[in-house]
Amino acid sequence: MRIAIIGQSAFGEAVLKELVDKEENIVGVFCPPDKENQPQDPIKLTAQTNNIPVFQFARMRDSQCIEIFESLSSDLCIMAYVIDIVPDQILIAPTQGTIQYHPSLLPKHRGPSSINWSIINGDKQTGFTIFWPDGDLDTGPILYQEIIDIAQNDSTGSLYFKKLFPRGVDALIESVEMVRNGTAPKIEQDHSKATYEGWCKGKDVIIDWDKPVRLIHDLIRGSDPSPGARTYSNGDELRLYGSAIVSSVNKGLPGEVIQITEEGMMIFCNGGVLRIKKVKPASHNKCTAVEWAKTFLIEPGFRFDNTK
């Protein structure tokens, strides 16, 4: 079976490596153009190492991109971490169609930041979907789904790299076999249950210290590592990472630092205490909370601002 891959970054590379190990016939890899002064995409490097043709276009809708893709005469296209809009001409060009990975249980959490929003919204479970893209955003028929538990202190980073990433790669490879064997289902999504969220951006994750501790915790871990939940220290922005709810009998005001140890900075909230391990001050690199406190002379009793 002739396979074309559209993808990028570590996830796309992992899928490509698995297919190469299985001696699949990869006829082309499509990935974004190189960026100035940045490393080349790992999927590109792996493809070149294995003498697989690489095609780089800023837009998959480019007429030359479509023409090249069609010329490959592929049987299956695999979309492994794609944020560009892929036109219908490419989706339907392979004889067996196109399959795509999405890190949520579609039709819930359609959109580009599905992992962030599932944690921010307080979901206890999420998962991933292998589906047949149909030209609209994450709306195509489902081939395979798998449920993944969200642990109490899972961040977007830990949920993706430790759970959704490895199982997603395996499931895509398994899906290729199902397509080859003619056993891959096409189950229509229940569009009445669909939810959609756009990109999770800095403006969406500003901490309101008057909210309950659970909501603040979910906001911080759902923004970790990107875009990083924001709070303010004397008007200066500070991003918080490594959140955990800890039991404590301490009393204080919402947003007040009550203790600083090598394990992290304790912040009083409504209904509990948060421990923050790392921070990123404006115009500074990420550091431990205790390093930040020492540098900026932060002591217990300091209180974070809700606004600038």
C-alpha cells in the first residue's frame, strides 16, 4: 500500500518511524517549511534519512502542492499532527482515503487546543480519535476511539506526552492495518453533541484568585506548558507551572503566598492551597518558584494581583 504522510514535530516523526520499521511503502512526506534559525522538523530529517521524498509548502492548498500530492498515486494518506487546512482534493486523492489523529473524544472538543480545554474544563476523562476527515473541522466519520483518564495533577504536557502521544501513534499504525484489511469502520459522529473551542491563548488563561481552588488548579495545569497561566506581581506578568492542590490548615486571602519551600510556593485560594513548582517572570527564563522568590524578594504575605 502506497502511503503519504502529512505531519510535523515529534508526533509526526514517531508515526513515520513506526511505518518505516514495518517496511511500509512511504511515497512522500509533507511538512511545513523550515523556519529561519530553528532546527529542521524531525519528520523531515527522518524522511531524508530513509530516502523518502519530502515536500514543504506553507499552505497545503497551494496548487503545486495539490498537483504533487495527486501525482504520488497514494492508496492512503495519514495526517499526523496537522494544523493547516488540507483541501478536499488531497483528502480524496488516495484510493483508500485519508485518516487523521485528533486528541479528544470527538465530537467533543473539536478544534486546535483540545487537550488544553479538556483539562481547563475539569474533564475527568478524554481520549483520542482516529477519523476520516471530510473537509470540515474534525467532523468526519470515526474509525477508532480510545478513552484516557485525566489524573488530578495531569498537565497538558503530561497528558499528551505520557498518554495521548504513545497510544495515538500505536492506534494510527493499527488503523493502517484495518484500512489494508478492509475492516476500518466509518461511524458518523453525533453532531448534536459536538463542542468546539479555538486556540487556547494567553488572554484565555488569566487567573482570577477569587475563584475556587479547583478551577484555578485546572486553569494552570491546562495551560502547562503552553500558553502558561498568567497572574500579576505588582503589575508584572508571571506565568505559573506545576500546580498541585495540597491540604493545609493555613489561612489567608485569595492569591496570598503563605509559604515558600524548596518544593514550591504555597498560595492560599478559596477552598484550599495551591503549590506551584515553577514560574516564568516577564522577560526572564522559567525557574523554580523558590528561585523566583529569592530573586524578587518575595516573602509569605505577598499577594498576587487579579489584574495588571
